[in-house]
Amino acid sequence: MTALATFLGGFDAVSAVLLMPLVAVFVLALLPGYRVTALLNVLASFLTLLAALSLFVVRPAEGQLLFVDDLNVVFIALNTLVGFTTSLFSASYIAHELETGRLTPAYLRFYHAMYQAMMFGMNLALLANNIGLLWVAVELATLTTVLMVGIYRTHEALEAAWKYFILGSVGIALALFGTILVYVAAQPAIGEGLDAMTWTILIERAVAFDPALLNVAFVFLLLGYGTKVGLAPVHAWLPDAHAEGPTPISAVLSGLLLNVALYAVLRFKMLMSANAAAIAPGPLMVIMGLTSLVFAAFMLYRRRDIKRMFAYSSIEHMGIITFAFGMGGPLANFAGLLHMTMHSLTKSAIFYAVGNIAQAKGTQKIADIKGLTESHPVLGWGLVVGVAAIAGLPPFGVFMSEFLLVSSTFARAPYLAVMLVLGLLIGFGALLLRLSGLAFGTPQGSLAPVKASYAPMFLHLALVLGAGIYLPPPLVAWFQHVARLLG
């Protein structure tokens, strides 16, 4: 462990954020008991969260491979928070899967080990100061989630895992080619070796890079990492992966992994903006973001599976976030950061509710789930609040971020604002239409009680509600600072 910490740059907090999940992978893979492994999974996630929060107080010096700055610390804190709360939800959820025979003790060991491997991959991607290491870390996180999507070993789950693997591999290959092009563009100005792949050096010397190579590189990077973000038209893996994998993985995919891929896009967007002769990356992001929003909003009306429906909702909201960062400027970037945070918290809370609902009803088909507020009041009303939040109703935080984004877009590009509002309204109508049948009316299906922990769901919803009512000035100042960094 000491040798690995030295390799990682000798950072105490940074090493802890990476070593906690990495060590937990090997420990959890060896321990046989479910209760012990579930507890250790929660403990490892909690200790990782504490180490991540300490980065706000103690900022280690940058290294050639790892670094912490004002941008990635926001992502790391959000990543570890949702990772911890999802591990809490996962403990009770996976216990039910063991009781019903969907998973065996051996698969549970594998599940918990892969959960921490996934957290390690995402944390490493966010902390990487090397664009090659960033690519490797995103690929590691992708491969672990592929394995977890297919863990039920049903025909549908294996098909979804293979689809995710194939499309994800295509995306990551495009991202690799874009990364190589950035390295080639940097070589004349920086020279060969690790320096030409070190982010902090690249951003300082970007003005001297060949703009033609940067232009081609960003197109490949946007398509490659955009596949992981779930942007249309490279989104096809996402609905299947959400529908067939364990619900905690759906929560992590929507709440975390999509953000990690978007973080990579933002890093390269900053690199492009630092070179005045390169193309503006914003319009490309605006097009893909707006396309994803409108496409997913219409697709919400056709979903018959509850998890697949909320998967398309994730595509919709990642489109909104990408659109916000593509528009750029202090207000739109602030709205993008806020919306990313609110979406992660809200969508993971919704999947917590949906996972328990699917277990209680024994199905994910929307047609077979009715009257939840009567049959399972806590879950039913939790879903109502979650859908109200993700649909952008006041006073939730999503309403605040969408209001800021629409205001900024109307001031700068009214025609785009009309399309943005249209997409938001179409998605809003679809969610409310589905919610009316799910939550209200005569109960249908199983009335079996649910053995679940509601704390993670209500914690997230409380945070989203609180953010819509009052944002602490230090948090506002921090987001404003990061928004300026993004250009």
C-alpha cells in the first residue's frame, strides 16, 4: 500500500480516495458472508467520502499523474457521496435478491468487489492529471459496470451487457484516437513523453498547439466520451443497461458514470477554448445536447418498462447539462453545474424507489404497477416527490437550474431557448402522464411489504428540496468560481 501511495504521488487524501476502494476490491472478493461484505462495502464507501471531503480543506500539490483543482473536487465530492448512499441502499436491495434466488453468495462477493472497483475507476478518472490515465480509468469503470449489468445471467441481462460492451468499446476507441491526436498536437510545443499528456502542462501551452489537429481530436473525443454520457445518437446501450442490471448500478450509472464521462469532455473543451485558432467546441455540444433532450423527451411516451423510462430521462437531462456547458458563460455554466448535481441526487433517489417497487411488485412493467400511494405509501409518495423534482417543478433544485439555463439562453439565443423549453415541456408531460397511473388509482399487482432502507432516498430528496429553497453562499461562490474556469 505504501509503495502504491508513493507511485500515486504521496498525497494523503488523494491516496485515500483511491486506496480505500482499491483495497476493498480484494477484501470483498475473498470474504464469504453477505452481511459482512455488505457492511464493508458501506464502510469503504463512507471512508472514501470522508477522504474526498477533506480535499476541500487540504489541497495536495499536483503530481504528474494525479492532481486536485477546483473543478474536479466538485465531481469527486458528488461521486463519493452518491457512491456511499447507493451502497446503503444496495445492502437491503441485494439482500432481497439473495432471498429470492436471483443472486447466489458467490455472485454477491463478485458484486460488492466490482462495486468498489467501479468507484476506484471513476475516482481515478476524476483525479487523473494525465489524459492517457483518464482514458484508462474511464475504460476500467466501463468494464466493471458491464460485468455488473450482466450479473443476473438471464438472456436479457447478458444481451444488455454485450450491447453495452460493444457500443462502449466503440466509444472508448474513438476517445482513444482523440487522445492520441491531442498528444500529437502537443508534441511540437512540449516534446515527447509524459509532459505532452499532463493536463496542467497541456492547458498552459495549448495556445501553441496545431489547431487543425485539435479540431479533429475534439470531434472524436466528443463522440467517444459522449457515448459514455449517453448522448443521442450514441445512447443505445443506456436504456438496456438500466433495465436489465441491478437497480443500484442503474443509480450509479445515471448519477455518477455519466458525469465522469462528461467531466472528460469538459476538460478537453477547456483545452480547445485555450487555443484561439481552434474551432469553438460549444456549438457541437449544444447540437448534441439539444438533440438528446428532444429525442429522449419524445421517447419517454413510448416506454413500457419503468427503469427503461427513467433511463431515457437520464438521456434527457444529460442533454440539458451538455447544452448548458455548450452555451458557456458564467450563468449557463453555473446552471450546468447545479443541474448536474441536482440530477445525480434526484435520479439516484428515483432509482432507489423504483428498485424497491420492482421488488415489491415482482415486475418492472408500468402496466402492472398501479396505485403505489395506497399499496406502498412510503415508496409511492417518494416516487411522486422524485418525479416532481426531476420534472422541474418548484421549489426543487432542478427547477432552479433549468430556470437559470432558460433565462441565459433567452438572453443570448432566443431560437435555441424555444427549442429548449419545448423539449422540457414534452418531457414534463410524459413523466406526469406515467406518474398518474403508477402512483394513483386502484392498487394493482402484489401487495407484499418492502424490506428496504428509505434513508438514502429521502436524504437525496431533502438535499434537492433544500437546494431549491436556499443555496448556501459558500456553495454559490464555489460554483461561480468553477463556472468562470469553464469559460
